[in-house]
Amino acid sequence: MGFGQLPSASNALAADARTLNTLKLQAGQQTTPESIKEAAKQFESLFMRELIKSMREATMKSGLLDSPGGDLGADLLDQQFAVQMSGQPGGLSDLIAQQLSRQMGVPQTGDASKKSVSIPAVQAPSINPIAPVSTSANAASPSIRQAGFVQRHNEAASRVAASSGIPAGFMIGQAGHETGWGKHEIKMKGGEPSFNLFGIKADAKWKGKVAEVTTTEYVNGEPQKMVAKFRAYASYEESFKDYARLISESPRYAQARQQTASVTAFASGLQRAGYATDPAYASKLSRAINTTLQLQRAQA
């Protein structure tokens, strides 16, 4: 796919998803580093608008003062903010441009050609993470990590969801929170993966492999470091299955198991049942699950 000359980002950044059709219609024209850079700014503008809209609706929409005029005004304000926040040096558009250049075999120019950034195949304009995203390259990477984590585990989690009834998004979100979206997975002694995505400990009933690691536990509200034994599996899918079995069969989590219609109720139920000792576990887990559900919709 090629990109011809696009409107300057200073006066015509993408305002809605329909603008993507304009980009598609220009396929086949001469592809240059400049045209790719302009296309990347268009994608970032769409991304930022959807992000701002998602954040506003999640934190400010009360229903008391809603009106068609108010919605239109808020939408126009979202567009204005998106234009102002897009195209900044070192921002998301630079990462998108690098990926497009590599995919289409176009040499990169300037300092961007010296950087190597791998971006998962996620349509940036459709992603609506709840957490605010900085326009700097380093701050954008967590959202990219989240998208890759959801993509990587969605198939296995969906199979387990079909048999257990626990939504795949709930399981992936919790796995993402427990592992820092894959950054802090539990390792075996020799560095091999334990495939334990949920921090499930190895009790006396566990007959499988064990990984011993130093972890943080909260005792009387205070964090303390201690060595603990965790279950190890042969695959990530086994981890999802063991988690689903634990939540479904243990009386301890019976109440949480019945609350999968609500992210907040499910997360709060797990905390009340003592799944984790972190006093802020429910709120952190809710954010992780909501982010996962939005990414699943974007990747569908």
C-alpha cells in the first residue's frame, strides 16, 4: 500500500475514521518518507481523538447535563486537542512511520532511521486505553506492550473461556496486571519460563514443577519481601486452565465467579476473597481488565 501527498498535518489532521478512506484511495501513488510521515500523523490524530474521548467519557460523563449540543461541543474540543497533541517529535507518529517504512521497504530519513522499534500489528486509531498516554516515544511503549500481550494470549484465553465461562478479557487483564503485561513473568531457577501468568502459589496439593522467587507481600498493609513457591506449567494455556479451575471450583472465589457481568464487582470480589494482599488490588485489576476489553474490541 502506498501513500501519496497528504494534507499538511497543521491544517488537516484526521478528525474521524472516515478520513482513513482518503488514505486508502491514495494507495498506489508515489511512496516517499515524507508521505509516510504525513500518513503517520493522520493515524496518530485518530488515535489521540479516540483516546481523549474515552478518557472523558470514563471520568466526566454523569448523564445530568448531557445534551446533543453539549456532546457536539465536547466532540469538537476532542478534535482540537487531538490536532494539538499529534505530530510531536519523538511521539507516536514517529513510531508508526518507522513501522510503515519497514513494511513498505522505504528508506527512513533523519534520526528515526537509527532507531529500531517493533510495533505489534494493531490499528493505532482504534485503540482506546483508559490510562493516559504521553506523546513521548518511551511513554508510548507500555500501550504497545499491552496490545501485544492481549494479541499473544487471546486465542488460548478464548478457548479456556469457552469451557469455563470466565470472560477471556477478564483473564488476560488479570494476567497482564500480575506480570506487568509480560515484563515480569515468573521464571524458573535457570531462567526458563514458568508460564505462570496469575501468580498462583504452589501449595501442598500441587504435584507439578515449582518456581521459587522473591515476591512482595503486604502484611498489615506494609510491603515485605519474601521467597515464595509458585506453580509452573508447560504452556500459557495450562496457566489459563489452572486459573479458571481455581476460580470456578474454590468456594473462596464463589462470589467473584458469579460477578463476571461487572468488571468492578469481579475485581472487588477477588480482593475480598484474598486473591492478593495489595490493598489497591481491585482498582488496579479493574483498570487492567478494562484496557484489555478495549484492546480486544480494537483487534477484533
